[in-house]
Amino acid sequence: MENSSLNILSQMAFWVTVGFTIAGAIIAVFPRSILYNVLGLALALSGIAGFYLFLGSFFIAMMQLLIYVGAICIAIVFAIMLSRPLHLEVPQRAIPKVALGAAASAVFLVAVVSMVLKTDWLPSTERAVGPLPWSIETIGHMLLTRYELVFEVISLVLLVAIIGAVVTAGFSRRFTS
Amino acid sequence: MNSLNTYLIISAILFSLGLLGILQRRNLIGMLISVELLLNSANLNFMAFNRFLAPDPAVGQIIALFVMGLAAAEAAIGLSIILALFRQMHSINIERAQQLKG
């Protein structure tokens, strides 16, 4: 009895997370005010962090909250503040273009969902049975042994991105002002 | 609730919303937000496949971390390009950034 009520509670939490995520994505795409878009993006990203918790990975959920919600959304808000008159110019889109875009993404959605429903997904035969080693220790160990190249490449990419961002934003100021 | 198909369908919905955003917005920051949605839905797919199907226990999580790092780099570069473009054009509507058009 205890167990089944807990199960129902977790199911309700899952569907509430689904609702928040999709509502956040809709807010992130449709309203014309860019600040609403950023807030909707933060909502959707938090919902995806909730999915990672449901999938059993606490570490990735925390990283999602830290990197996406904590860093990228804040950076976008700063960019909005720095480029100020966003509300002055709201370009009206031609209806045919919007309709074509909506048709393209609807075709994509129908194709992917029907493919997902038709396929019979089988787990890999070498898959280890029993509780999965999803702990931070496993991830850290694999990042420093078998997947060390990933670790090094991402450090290099982040360094290049930092330098590139400074150069792009700094040089443009020197050229124009 | 906890089946692979649920996660795949949710991520397909998120991906098509992001695709629609890229196709119909003309505001550069709005397009960047849609790109973040696309990357996140791909990440959700990786995590779901890793949880339900993959032989290796942590490879999906490592790919997800890698994609998060790439998204951070992409957001930094994209925002600095947006700032530079705004200083040049006084607008971030991409239909006005057409100086290279012949």
C-alpha cells in the first residue's frame, strides 16, 4: 500500500515535470518579448534537469542546473541588457514563411515520433545486469582513464571559446567607436 | 512512465519546438535560445539511451557533459558575435545583417 502510493506520487511528479518542460519550451519559442523567452528557456532547462533525476543521474542534473540555468541563461540576460532597444524593432514575419516553418517542424515531429513508436528497442547484449554504476566516482574515473580525450578536448574548446569571445567583442568596439 | 519511448517522444517534441523557433524567429537571441533547446533535447536522448539500452554505463553521461561544455562555448561565442553585430548595425534582426549579400 505504502509502495503503491509512493509510486503514484512519483508518476504525478514525472508528468508535472513533463508539463513544466513543454510549457517552458513553448514560452521559449512563441512570445515576441525576448525576456519571456529567456525565462521560458530557464523553466524548460530546469524541467530537463528533473528528467535527469528521474533517469537516475544526480550529477548530470546538478551540472545542467549549474551550466545551463546558472550560466547560459544569465549570459543571455546580460546580452539582452547590453543590446538595449529590443522592443523597438519587432519585425512582423510573413505568414507563408511561418507556415512553412511550422509545416517543416511538424513533419519532423511526425516522422520521429512514428519512428520511435515503430522501432522495437532492445538493450545491448553486453549490458551489465544489476544496479547501474551511475555514481560520480564512475564518471570521474572514466573521464580520467578511458575518455580522457573528451576531457582534454573540452578544456581546449572552452579556452578557445573564451579567447574568441574576448577578441570578437573587444575588437568590434575598437573598430566602431 | 519510465519507459524509453516516453523520453524519446518528449525530446522529439522539444526538438521540433526548437526547430520551429529557429525557422520562424528573426531575432538572433531568440534563435540562440532555440539552439539551446535543440542541444538539450539531443542530450535527453543520449541520457535515455544510456539509461535503457547502452552497454557502457557512463558513456552517455560523458557525452552529455561534452555537449554541455560545447553549448557553453557556443553561447559565449554567439553572444559576443551578437554584441559585435549590434554595435555595427544597431539591430539584432538578422535580415538586416546582409552587407555581404551581392
